[in-house]
Amino acid sequence: MSEQSRHKFLIISFLTGTAFLSMLTTPSLSNTPKMLKSIELLLPSNTEISPWSKNGPANIYKENRLFEYINGGAEIFFEYGFSQLITQVYIYDDESLVVDIYEMNDAAAAFGIYSINRDYKLPALNIGDDGTQFEYHVAFWQNLYFVVIRGYKSDKTAKMILSQFAKNISKQIGKTSEQPQLLTYLPKNCLLPRSQGYLKGILALNSQLYLTQKNILEIGDAQVEGAFATYHDNNEEAHFLIIHYDNSKKAGEKKDLILDIFSNKYEKQTPNGSSIYKDNKGRYYSANAINDFLCIVFKSSSYRMISEMMRQEAYPITN
């Protein structure tokens, strides 16, 4: 397994049965009732989702105790900014489902953790600020919360039940939020809807573009943040990453660093003296610095598309 695949596997490990087994065997961690009451109220009550009912008390994991629930996948939640998780099993006859509500430190963190797990190719759900229908679960983000409802069937009725749980929780959350402002700086032309995401650290970065195990781009340090998206044009695809620094000098230094990494890993393409590189799968890479922003195009399926995306006028970044 490649480094990038390994990081991606760790990120989504919380969706596996390991987390479910952990929940069934770990006692409730409610030790600060005043703080935890509000998140408990987000759970659907038995009367709201009849004939489904809660199977025992909810478990609450605060801060570092998240490791007890998703050991191996908790780090990226801390990277974004994690507050607490409440998880509850619901049952009906011989069926069960699990509700996980992650409360993050702010709305940007909630969107970020959702965005790196979202798949733009899957059906969108009009729930919360954005939702996605997976085969066996639904996920959405809203305000401070990232919510996952997991079942064990994939038929139409099962998906409707999961969506109804999600709508109930969304109604309880109430308040909505906007995506991080940094996403407005992503190029608009040929952007694939719902492919955008938000980065706050090395784990999130490596889930999109693996460079090294070190945080050489300093994402998450001193308010450095990143955004990514996928682009399609005439059956060609490219991925775009933008990182905002507090000055143009830093952005320029990081551009040189990225191009040096690309030059050591990939073959440089010579037309027009451009700093574009190609890997052994025929995919293209490059980087540029515009004002305080580092812009990286990677895994482009054609030289034409990466050339178009590397033009400065392609970006909605102004002086």
C-alpha cells in the first residue's frame, strides 16, 4: 500500500466495524453533564424515530478519549480541531444502526473533516450544509457538526431510514454555516461541483497529495490553511490545491520547494521552458506562487489542461 493510500485508509477507518465494536464495549464517558447536555439533545428520541429506539445509553468521547473509539483514525480530527463525539446505537427488531455526531471547534473544521470523506461522484443529499449518500451510510456537515449515520443494509428502504435520521438531527442542530472563505479563491472554470475540500494539516494534505511525512508546507501552523478541488474538461482531469500564507515571500519559497520535489520525482517537460513535470503514469504536476498564495496542479491527465490551469489569469486571486 502506498503512503498516500495508507493515509486515506486511516482517515476513513472510523466508518468500519472496528468503531462499532469499540462503542459496544466502552462505557459511557459522560463526566461533564452541563457541557454534554446540548450534544445529547441532538440525538433523535425514541418517539421521534419510532419504531426505532435507543439501545442503551449514548457514549460520549471528549478530546483525547476519541482514540478509544477510532484508534488509528483520530489524529486527523485533532488536526482540524475536535471537541467531542456522541455515539448512539438504535435498534428495531433484529436491525441496528449507529449515529455518530462529531462536534468540532468551528464550522471550518466540521466542513474540513466532511470534505475529505465526501465523494462528489455519489448522490448529494439536501441535508444540513451538505450531505452525501454512501452505500451503507449517510454523512453531512452542519455548523459545528460532522454527522455519520451507519446501517448494515443498502436497499432503498434502508437508505430512506438513514436519511430520515439525518434530517431529524439536522433539524435539532438548526443553525447552518458557510464553507471556509478560502474556497472562493479556487478557479471556477471546469470545477466539478462538490469536489472542493479544506485542509488544516499534514494528514489532510497527504490524503490528497503525498509529498513527505513532514509538514513542509506548514499547513495548520500560524493560520496557514489550504483548499483543494477537482476539474474536468473534455474528458481530461486535474486536481488543484491552494495554500494561503501571510506574505508573498513565504508563498514563493514554498513554490520553489514543491518544484524541487517534483524535479526529483518526475520527468521535466521542456516546451516553452515551463516548470511542468510528468510521472510514470503520464500525469502532470506543477506549482506557482501568486501574491500570498501557493497554487499546485497535480495528477493532470494532459499537458494541455495543466498549462491552462497554471495561467495566472485562471485564478480568482487579486492584488
